[in-house]
Amino acid sequence: MGINQLAQSCHVANSSISRFVKAIGLKNYNELRELMLSSSLHFECEDSLESYTNHLQHAINDAYQTINHHEIDRLCQKIKTYKKVAAFGLLKAETAAMNFVDEMMMLGKSIYTNVSYFEQIDYILNASEEDLIIIFSYTGAYFYYPGLRSDLKKPHIVFISPACDQYPDYINQVIDFRSDGSLVGHPYTLMLVGSYISQVYARS
């Protein structure tokens, strides 16, 4: 769908679509279209609150039982070592990043984040060896979106995700956990991992 057709469907001017695109941190409508095409935007509806709660409890329990404690310890030591730390996520995963940033702030550790995906990518591309970047991604698709170079090697990047078997070469550390891939567990399992990192950091 082109920008003209979208504007007509929304009963707004093309300029309104362009302003919206820039407001959510994208460069232009083409980036929005690529993002939409590469995203799975379906809503999982449970039959009842009980069913939803049981499914969510199962997802959280799976994550709890399979978190790699050694990798969490490694990350906490790095968080203490690096002066410049950032945490990012796309869409719902950014809520896990923001929750993590808030908890770490209460522990006296300042961590940068930004809701805008464009600003996140800009930060990553301009980061140096002095930067530690933590990325939350439930689907593992964070690096499928436009903007990141395949030869990115400067910052130390930690990827938190249950979903991927293969990662770009510039990922330095992976913290994964078991998940059935259901969107019911998103972003709560990522929040669990982020909060657990905060707990370990506080005790170390």
C-alpha cells in the first residue's frame, strides 16, 4: 500500500502520514512499509481470563526454568565495567527495556534508552568500543529491520531473545531462554529476564 492509499484510508492528508512516520522515529514512509511487511502484527486472543493467565504463567515458568544464570552473571559484570550502557527494544520489547532501565536507575546505574527505533539504530551505528548495548527482542527480528550494517563490530552488544538460532557476527553475547513463541508471553518474559538481571546486579 502506498502513502496515498493509506492517507485516503485514514481520511487524512499525506503530510499527516509523513509527520506520524517521523514522530515514531522513522525516516520516511518506505521505512514504515518495510517495518510493517517484516513484522508479525496479529493479536492472539484467549477464550477467557483464566486461559490467558494459564498461558502467561506457562510462558513465564518456561523462561524462569531455562534462563542461563552464567550469562546473566557475565552481563552484570560488564554493566559494572562499562560507563556507557544502553538498552533497546522494538515496539513491545522496548517496554521491557524501559522497565530494565528504570530498575537499574533505582540501583544507581544510569542506562540510556529511546523509544524511537531510528534513534536506537543511530545510537548503535555511532557507538564505540566503550559502549555496552543490551537489546531485548522476543521474536529475534530486531536485526531484520533496515538500518544496521552487517559489518557492525564496534560496540559490545548483548542480545536477549528466546527466538533465534543464528545471530549476526557483531553480537558478542546472547542470553536466551525457552519460549513457545506465543505472543501471550510478550513482553512479560523479556521483563522477567530484565528484572532478574537487576536482581543479580543488586546482589553482586
